[in-house]
Amino acid sequence: MPEVLRRIVLEHSDEVAAKWLKEIAEKRKGDYTSSISTELYESTNREFVNNIFASIDHPDEIAKLDAFAERIINLGWPLSYITDGLQSFRRVTIDFILTESSSVETVEFSKILTVVDDWVEPIIKQLVNQYSGNWEHTVSLQRLALQELSAPLIPVMENITIMPLIGTIDTERAKQIMENLLEGVMKHNSEVVLMDITGVPVVDTMVAHHIIQAAEAVRLIGATCILVGIRPEIAQTIVNLGIDLSNFPTKSSLRKGFQSALEITNREIVNLDNSTNDMTDILDSLK
Amino acid sequence: MEIKSCVKIRKEWDIVSARQMGREMAKELGFGTVDQARIATAISELARNIYLYAEDGQIDYEVITEVNRRGIKITAHDNGPGIEDLGRVMEDGYSTSGGLGAGLPGVKRLMNHFDLQSEPGKGTTVTAIKWVR
Amino acid sequence: MRIPILKLHNYLLVSIQVDLDDQTAIRFQEDLLDKIHKSGATGVVIDLTSVDIIDSFIAKVLGDVVTMSDLMGAKVVLTGIQPAVAMTLIDLGVHMQNVPTALNLEQGLIKLRQELEE
């Protein structure tokens, strides 16, 4: 930064800061930050402006700015606090320098603009990078969490297994679900798998496609896949989208699906508690 | 790019050695059993195409490393008759050999990245990449 | 290389344990049809437990075997297809829709008996 400008800015740093703080405070009305206590807001603003001025003499000292950005991120303040703040800082500074300097020639004017830009831009860049780095980190953590949510396989009875599907299914997850499903069928030696989609919020063509593929793969390894938990709205979308599920069995509820699973494996549920008989006995005795 | 090797496809048995080679490499790279099967099957399809249509060609294997992922790159190239209609061969069920017509579109589904270049009379090059999950 | 075909009552049992190349697959197709013709078998179980790759060509040969045997009056059940193989077939777009399957040899035999009784 040219010495003249640097002196102007540094000597009047208090004035510039005051102007900026005033502008920021004005902006704050009806803003996202209105729920933050005034004290915290003002102290943060002051720290912010101090950091900006400090960067004139030490443009390479990024540790302080990083620490500041980390604090803002932890406070949960939006990125626009930083970008808006620096935007108005640039305006305030340019305004101030222009009123201070006597000559307002075009050449001089553009030089001032460039100088201030060179000063403020790196700060914006660095802070935004910090923010986006933080976001990317969060996103990757969430992706991991989603992967861990992959569908479990529950062997309920010899030769019968249930796989409840929960949440949105994307291609990556669908592949994983299919692997779990097939490995599980082999491991538990299940003749029938009930795939329960009660917990899947939306069944579009893509999700249906993955489910059909999984069911076909199950058939290839020699088991039967029954799709259960088809809610009315899901049945509607499936038909409206023209998805053909007629090739493999579907049931509205897990209970009905389990019933047909028992039929396929040649079994049935027998009621040991003969309370119904008791009832007829009672009725008979009344005769 | 690290390891690079290749298998020539001239005889029918070369198809088997080509896919065995691919499976070995996939295993060393840390692919799961399912992806190993996917890669080996894709190679099998590509090798068979060379054998059936060009009679002479080769399959190259490369390990590729990017900043945050590793993968295997399979390149099948030949100097055969080439493909007349690139759109048609990517359609499911289209076959000129009486097969299932699942070859090239199948390879595309088995791998993560797929590229097909062909010039009638000059030859065909297929590139396919699979990333380690 | 030839794939052995065993006879058990009126069933034929086949266990494929080699990496199938095209020639072996075609020869197996011929051998099996020949054996069905000679023995008059009514059911065939082809066990694929040790097969770790089925590409579209082998899939076609297997599918054809099933249809051809059907024509000759023998039901075929494929057993023991590995999960990785099944997923690869699905990705390839090969669904083998008209081919009966079972988890293992035992269940394959049960399935054959059921189908033949009907």
C-alpha cells in the first residue's frame, strides 16, 4: 500500500472504524443478527475491524483471522455477516479516503479503489475459504453418518429375513443396501426376504428402479423378495409413474407379507391358546 | 499413473486371462468382492468384443491416483472394423453377434466412468474407470 | 476341459467349478443336452457356487440351456449364484427372468421335486 494512503487510513483508523460500526449497526435492524445480544455483537464488530486494520501491516499473518473466523463459525453467525461487513468496510474506507484527499482525478480515484481492494479482497477470500472448509467438513461427516444408517438385515425365523428400509435412497446407498441384502440372504440361508419400505418417504422412478433391481438380484441367488409396507400414496405414485412392479410380490403391510412368507416356506401360525374355543364353550353352555 | 500392464487378446482363452488379471489388480487395490466381480465382468465383455469383432487387440490396466481417491483404468483398443453407429451399440438389447446385447451399455453400468471412441475402418478404443469406494 | 455331469435317479447334477471360457460353456451345453436325451432325466440342477464371474455370454449360454432342456422335457434350476455375480448380472442388464433359481443344491432339489409334482 502506498505510504500516503496507508498513513491516511492508519491515522484515522478510529474514525473509519467508527463510521463502519455505525453503518453496521444501522444495517442490523431487522436483520438475522437481531437476536444476538448487543454487547456480543459490538465486541465482535470491534474485533473484526481491529483484525482488518492489523492486516495492513501484516498481510501474511493469517492466524488471527483464522481464529476470528473460527469463533464466528462456532457462534453460528452466517457467512453474510462477514461478506456484508467487509463490503461496507470497503465502501466506508473509500469514501473516507476520497474526502480526505484533495485531488479527485480519475487516475487517483481508480488507484485508491485498487489499493483498498487489494487490502480487503484477501481477507474476504480467506474468511470465505474458512467458512466453506467448515461446510465441506460438515457435509462429509453427514455423508458418513448416512452410510452408517445403511439397512440392517433381521433374521426373524429360520429361512425368513426382514430388511427395513429407512430414509431417502440414492444410488450409492442403494448399492450398499443391495450388497447387505444379498450377503445377508446367503449368510442366513433365507428363502424369503421381506423388504419393508414403510420408512421410505418418497418412491420415485429411481428408487423403484433400485428396489426392483435388488428384488431381481435376490431372485437370481435363489430366494424370494416380497416388498411390504406400500402405503396408499406410494401405490398411487408407483402407478402414476408407470412403474411395473407386477413381476414380484407386494403386500401392504409387514404382517401380510410375513403371512405369505410363511406360506412360501410351508408353514402356518397355529393358535395354542384356544380362547376362541372357550368362547364357543361358554355360548354352548348357555343353551 | 503408477502400475501399467497389458494383455493381448488373440485367442478365446485370452478373455479369461484378461479378466483374471483385472480381478487380481482390483483385489490388490482394495476393491470389495462385488466390485471385483464388476470389474472382471466388464473386462470380459470388452475382451470378448475385441475377440469377436477385431480378432486382435489389447487391454491395458492402469492404477490411477487422484488427490482423494484411487481407481483402476481399463483401456481396450483394437484396429478392427470400428463401430458404424455409436448410438446404437449403447442401446440395451442391440447385438450384431446374436448375444444378449448387454455388452457395452452393461460395461457402462458396471464402471464409474465410460468412454467410447471408434472410427469405421480404423478401430475402437474403450476407456472405463472404477474408483475404490 | 469338460464339466462332469452326474446322474442321481432321474435328476442330473452339475457343479461348475472352473472359470468358464466360451468353448467350455458351449461344450457343456452340448454335453448336457446329450445326457438329458440319453438318460431321460426330468430335472437338472446346475450349481454355480464356485463360479465367480458370469458375463453376458455365459449368461446367454446358461439361459439357453434352461430353455433347450425345457424343450426336451427337463426342468433346470440354477443354484448358488453368488451375491457379487447376481449384482453384476443386474448391472449388466441381464435378468434371466425365465430361469428358476434356488439358494443351494438342497433347496434346488426340493424346488425341482415341487415343480415336477405339479
